[in-house]
Amino acid sequence: MEQIFDIYLLEALINGLLFGGVLALLSLGLNLIFGVIDVVWICYAEIVMFGMYAIYWLHAVYGIPIVPAALLAIALTGAMGFLVHYLVISPILGSPPINQLLATGGLLFFLQSFATLLWGIEFRNLGLRLPVLQWGELYFSYARLLAFGIAVIGMIAIYLFLTRTYIGTAIRAISQDREIMTLMGVDSRRVYLVTSVVGGSLAGLAACLLVLQYDVHPFVGLSFGPITFVICVLGGLGNMIGGFIAAFILSEIISIGGFYAELEWGYVLAFAVFIVVMFIRPEGILSKKS
């Protein structure tokens, strides 16, 4: 009996690791935007929601193969990132943080209401039936394993983009000291737009992975939006490495909590750990300048 218990615990730990890959990808996009533009997109999860709807309509309704549908959805959310910055963020840059939070928070409710008006509140499923993988006495969701692998590839691609390209280097430089880089002739407005497009595209990639595991509806962002924001704050807003570490810490807490009790209690424990850490280290595990 003890042996079986240990196997189930190991299964929970591995599933927590796989779940952490998707959460890390979500936090990466949000942290990238904050680190460069210094504005928190409260509406980020709703952009993911629109990406999930795009994949659903393209693949399940219009019959486009899943890979082209995913690429089109990523392009759509990248365009949404551009529009959000151009129409909402750019006019309020330099305004008090509370105005920025209210603007992106208002956009959150607008996008939820707009999606409800367009598609109703019905739960829609992509219709893909992916198998459950068995390894000995361990069982793993193929969808979660696939999502973890693609999330890792996406994070590596972003790392190469930020370290091996000129615009990526400019993004990293502005995130460290935007005033000096502007004086050195870097076009900050162009960098901000590119960052928003990249952040929106990461939201689309996350949508491709989440649509394999969640039904699509206008309020699906509430399932992962709050935990993504908590991960970013816990890791240190704007610090992508900190967000990466925090994603796996909280995903393991959620998974282990769900193993010993219920999944809801796993989330309760994760938020409790977050509150305790904020009392001890308000700037997060790693601050933005770490």
C-alpha cells in the first residue's frame, strides 16, 4: 500500500512539473511586457481566451488542420497585442500606475463582454481526443505532456530571440534602463510595439496549449489569469527568470495539494504561500533588476 501511495505521489509531482511549463509560458509573456513597457496587462488572460476561440473556430468549425489553425491564432493574438498597445497602452504611458491598471482592467471586462455578445456563454470543445500515456503504474495526460514540450520550445525560442537578434537585445537593454537607451538613439516606441506583438504571440501559443485541456468560453481566463498574475508578482514583476521559478513552485504546490485533498485546496494553498512570501519579500523571489 505504501508503494502505491509513493507511485501516486510521484505521478502528482510529475503532473505538477508538466503543468508548470504552461504556467511559465503564460508568465513569460506578461513579464516580458511589464519588464519593457512597465505596464501590467490585467487583460492578458482575455487575449489568451480570444486565441482559444480562434483555434476552435478555425479547426472545429471550418476544418482547418490544427497546426495552420494554431499559427493563425498566434498571428491573431500578436495583432491583438499590437492593437492593445497602440489604442490603449500608448496613450496612457507616463500616467499614474492606477490609471494604467484601470485601463487594462476595463479592457478585460470589455473583452469578456464582447466575447459573450459574439459567441454566448456556451462551453465549446476542440473535439480532439488525445490518449492517456502509461509508464508502468504511472499515467500522464498526453495533452499536458505535449503542452509542456511545446512550452519549453517556445521559451527557448524567446530566449534565442532576446539574446541573438538586434531587436531582442534592444528589448533587454530597455528593460534594464529605458532612459539611457532612449538617449542612445534607441526608438523606444518601436521596441514597445514589438514587445507587445511578441507578448501577444506568446498568449496565442499558450492558447494553443490550453485549448487542449480546457473548454472555451468567455470567462475561461478566470481559470488561469489570477494564478498567472500571482506567479509574476511572486517571481518579481518583470523578471522572467523569477517568473519561471515561481511557476514551477506554485504548480507543484497546486498538484501536491490536489493529491492530498482536492484541486481547489491546492489553489488555496498556493495563494496562501504567495501571501506569506509577500510579507517576507514584497519585491518577489527575484526583483526586476536581479
